[in-house]
Amino acid sequence: MDSLKERFYRIYPDLKGNKAVESFMTQPEHQELLKEFLTSSSPSAENRLNEAFKAHYFGIRFTSYVSSSLYFHSVNFDKKIRLHRGRQLLTLDQPLGGDEDGTFKDMIPDSGEPVTLPEQSLEDAISDEALLAAFRKLTDRQREILDLAYVKEMSDTEIAKVLLVSQQAVSKSHKNALARLREELQKGA
């Protein structure tokens, strides 16, 4: 086959390196047509080779068209779905205000019984003055969540049961409290 390719590229040097031509020559039925064309050089052999290449090239172009069409249709479909979901929010998924406020869903209390705990505070355990000042700037809810998490060593789920809120609301408040403490300590440094 290499000698056929070499002979073909001597006749058509501009086609050397063309991926469509290379893929055309790898198929056995096309190799036979190429061999017939190079040995006989008759117009009918050239026409058969040309027609076979046209069909092969059409297949390449059609596959490329279908592939890109599927890609763009899937991108547009995804955009439509996202737009629809953004417009059709459930009432509980709508934000209360800013990003830190959460959603209506976060305000639903847990149906479990409230857990009662003996009083003890994280504020009593803090010896660093800067940290204590930052801790006192937190909201009552944030201080209560930190107390339960670090003094009582409770998980967010257990804290949610104590406070009768969702676990997500506890997690968000816990994260915001730690971020606020870090911010206050960095201001003082």
C-alpha cells in the first residue's frame, strides 16, 4: 500500500497530509479503487475513485455536522432547563433576602422533641481577649451554635434538633460565625 500512496502523492502532491484523504486510503475497498486508478489511468477508474471519495467525504462532513449540531442543541437545552428552573422556584427554595439569610426551607423546624441541656458557655472558656471581643460581636444564635458545637461537642444535626431548625440552617450559621470570628481577628492583627 505504501507504494500506491507514494505513486498517488507524486501525481497529487497537494493532497499529502490531508486527513480526509489519509482516512480514505486506509479502507480496503478504497485501496482497490486507488490501485485500479493508478494502474489503468482510465476515465472510468478515475470516476469510480472520485465517486467513492465524494461519498467518503460526505460521510465525514455529515458526521461532523451531526456532532456539532448535537453539541449546540444540548447546550441550548441545558440553558433552557436552567432558565426554567430559575423561573419556577418552589416557594420554599426562594431566598429570604441576602445570601447569608438562607431560604424559607431553612426556617422549617425539625419535628423531633427539643433537647434540654445544662447551661455552660464557650464565652467562659475563652481566655484570649481579642477572641473574646470577637465572640461577643456574634449574634445570639451564632454564639449558641458555637457553644453547642464546641462545648457540648454536638453535630449540626443534633444542634438542629435542640434549636428546632434545619441542619442546613445550623451549618450555614456555624460557617458564618467562624468566618466572622476570623474576620474580626484579622482586623485586630
